[in-house]
Amino acid sequence: MPVVDAAITKLVRLTGGFRLECADKGIEKELNDFFSELPVSISGKSLDTFTQMYLDSLLTYGRALGEILISPNTHGIAGLYCADCTQFRVRPERDAKDFELFRTDGEKVKIPDRNRLLYTALNPSPKNPAGTSLLRGLPVFGDLLARIFMTTGQNFDRAGNVRYAVTYKPSGEGDMQFAKERAQEIARQWSEGMSASQYGVVKDFVAVGDVQIKVIGADGVILDTEVPVRQILEQLVSKLSIPPFLLGLSWSTTERMSSQQADILTSEIDYYRRLITQVMKRIIRLHCAMCGIDEEVEIAWDNVNLQDEESLARARLLNAQAAEIEERLKGGDIA
């Protein structure tokens, strides 16, 4: 479904955007330069690219699996790899503190170093400890929507390509004697006229007698699909937590409603960022440990949109004005 695919893509793009910060600015620049050039999978580069691939897998399949690659020469991080989680299955161990990794054919995967393995589950539950996909519950509505579009296309194939029914009725006994010849001549002239129209030539059709021309299927009424399609799309959008205007759906909404939808989207993005932050910190801490860096590194996420930037700037202005008024009151300058 293009709408679902666009929603996941926009969620991934809106979630991304960060910078590493620490007390030592020299080490901060070194870390940002290192993770901006870190190879990812086959052709990717940077930690941001890895988080996008990781989050896309997490939203689509409800789980994401990755690995930190170590260089045998430098004994440092050589790259990151985002695996196809559909090829593996995760089972909790007996003590439920860790998990075992199996292939889809049931073969157990040997994990040499668990510190290099990255695994995240989306919305785990006792029934689905391996995670739940964001698309759960959508296949039913997707099938309905696809059926409506397919039926609409078939109806246009049948009625959209106009076909004509030419009926000749002999009016008397004289016409009955030459009915076959006249019918053949009418068919020939009609075919020539229709063929000439393909090349932009207008050719009139002249017939003698009782001749009726009707469009086949003109009396059939194609069902209006606007209401059911919108109801199905509303169900899809409510599950994906994406405002309709971000998906190109021009539904009339008030300014307050659009603001509330943006707030809901921001809360969803904050949740996904919390999941990704845990994975990113594991990678950063492992790199710092290998390089002997003893610094507390924080991940500073970018604001979701310019509206957040404006809100933060307005909040800083109000806080500054409040602090100035408090200082005046303490100094006795009431005026």
C-alpha cells in the first residue's frame, strides 16, 4: 500500500537527525567525525544511516537485528550491519535474561560475542515477546482497499473504453430483401469512420432506414467509492499516527486539530527515539571503551520541525522575561 509505505518512510525521516555531545569538545568532534564516516552494510555510511535502516525494520516487522563489526587489524569498530530480521527468529533462554538466535529453518546461530549483537523489539507482549509490527491489524483494510481499486479499474476497462451497438431494423418488405447487404454496408462504413477518428479525421456516418446507435454500458452506474475509501484510509491513518496532510490527503481540518495531530506525531517520534537511543549508546560506549575514551557522551536529537523551534524560542523569551521581572522585584524596582 503506497499510503502505508509513505507513512513508514516519513516516520523514519522525522525520527532521524542528531549530534553527539560531551564535555571535551575535541573528543566530541572526533566522535562526530568517526560516526559520520562509519561504513554501514554494503553501501551505507554514518550512524544516522544505520539508525534509519534499523528503525525501518523495527516499524515494518516489529523487530530489528544488527551487528557491530570489529576490524581484526585495529581491533576497533569497522562498521555496522543491519540484518534481514525475517531470516531469523529469537527465542528467550530459560532464565529469560537473554535470548537465542535461530534461522528460519530451525538451525541455531552461534553468537561469538553478544556485546556486538543489537536487537530491539517493538511493543513486546507476553504473547509476542519478539515484538509487534506497526502494521498489525492493517492487512484486512489493505485487502479491502485493494479490492475497491481493482474493481474500479475493471469497471473502467469495461465501460471506460466506449463500445457502440449499431442496430438496423428493416422497415418494409423491400428492405427485408436487402437487409443483409445493407447491414454489411453499415458495418463497413461504421468501422471506417471509427478507424479514421484515430488519425484525427472526422468522418460522418450516413445511414438510410431505422438505424439506432447506443453506447454499451451507458445505463450502468459505477458505484461511488469516495466514502468507503475515506473510511478505510481513516483506519490506516489512525493506526500509523500520521497526520493526513503529511500523506497528501486533503481532508478539511481546523488549525487546532492540525496542531493536536502534530503533538501526537511528536510523542510517537519521541517513543521511537527512546528505543533507538538505547542501541546507539551501546555502539558509542563500545567504541569509547575500545579507544580508551572516558567521557559521558549524550545524544542531542534535532527538533522534529520548525514549529518546535518556534515554540522553544518563544518559551526561552518568556522565561527570560520572567527572570528579568523576578530580579526587579528582588531589587525593589517595582516600576
